[in-house]
Amino acid sequence: MKRNLFLILAATAIVPFNVGAKDTHSEGHGAVVADAVIAEQRASLAMNTEGKGFGPQSPRDIDSLVGTNPVVFNAAPAYTEMNLCNIHFHKNAEHKGGEFTEYAGNGDGHGYQSGYKYTGHLTAAELTPQKHAACPSEHGGLYPGDTIEVHYVHSTAQVKPGPTLGSCLNDSINNPQLRVETQVYVLVSDKNAADFGDLTKVEQKGGLYQASHIPENTGKPIQYIGSTTGPGYNEKGSPYQVSWSVRPKVTKVNIETVAEWCKGNTFDEDHAHGVRNLVVNPVLLSGSTQ
């Protein structure tokens, strides 16, 4: 059962939270698509979910918690009462709001080069080019000034941190409650900036696996009920229920430490994942916080 569920999720192009499985690619990625392509994807999403009972979707604008989706489910416990099961990140923020409201553009229509960017000021020194891109992939690497959205995925199942959504499930509980603690970072050339290795360090506390150094100074998290994300759900609804906690302020992180993390980590993550189109249809959004 666990394997079947994971295969369904993996088939949607890293949809769950882009939790570590490798992205699927197609020819033509890289060119910037027209507004009409994104509009068509949103129309398909509306058509493919209409009248089918889908719950609220993610990502969303966290500055405007307006929505009319009638589906309600119990919020997952606080992340401190759950096991951390996966950490991964997207290039550009999937969510919009707070200090990340600049649209990166439509991208290639498959989740790359889209999303939202940090709107704050960076110095010339912080933008000093590196000799090599961090976390390179066929969709490009990361550079000083880039924004990433990190998802710290938690599960109520008795599990250990590891690659893919499979690490959030076990044979005893195939439908655990899931929570994603979300932090947006901006990459800078500054050895005094935050260390990504420290920000993703995993420890056991009270018998639970925890990322002990998630920033606590980036504003009160916006909490809402939604779904899994990823570009595989641009044209269809996600059937999975997820509690989200998105911090509105950005932390600067030393790009060299991100590059080092991508060279080897518990989660087998080596590149940034694509983003799902921002969900804007009120019928697909929750109307209240947790």
C-alpha cells in the first residue's frame, strides 16, 4: 500500500512536496511561455476539479486568506509533536506574500523559472558572483540573489527522515497527518549569513525527529489547510490534505553552504525543484486559517 501510494505521487512530477524524487522532464523546457499558457492551465485545473469534491489547494497568496472551498479537515498537530520526515526546496517561492511578492515570470510552463522572489534589498557584496552555480541541474543552478522556498515536511507516523514522500509513511500508517513548515531564504555571497547545514540539521527531541534550527525570527507563520504542491498539479487537483505553516519574512543564507548541502544529505536532494502555479480560484482555496 505504501509503495502504491508513493508511485501515484511520484507520477505527478514530484507533486507531494517535491520530496526528493527526481523531477520528470520533457522537451522544450527553458523557453518562457506566454500568459495564455498559464491561463489555459488554470482553466484546466478549474474544469478538472469542478464538482468533484476536491479540498483546498496549495500554494496560495498568504497575504489574502480568501476562499470558498467547503472541505474542512482537522489541522495536523504542531510540528514539534510530529516527526520530521523530509526536507527539500524549490527555486523561487511557491507561495506569494510577505517579503516574497515579486513574480519571477511564467517560466517554461513546467514549474521552472516561475514562482516568487524576495523583494528586499541586497548589497553588491551579497550579490558577488560565485565561481560555479550551486546545486546545478539541467534546469540551471542557483546564484547569489536567488530565492528558495524550503519545505520541512512532518508526519504523525513513526518514521525517520529520508528521501521522498515514502519517508513520511510506514506500513502501520499509510494516511498520516502531514504538516509542512515553510521558510523562504535568499542566497547571498556572505560567509556571515545563515548556514544551510545548520538550518537543516536534524536531531531527536523527546523521541521525535526535529529540524531544531528552523528560524524563529521570520514572523508569525500563516497557517492554513491545503494540499500537496508541485507542477504536476497545474492542471489537476491534489487529493492530499496538508496543514501549512508559512513564515512571511525571509532569511539570508550563505550560498556556499547550500551548494555543500546539495553534494550530500540525508534526503538525497541535489537540486531545486519546480513550482506549482499559484492557486487563485477561490473555489479551490480555504477561507480561514487553522
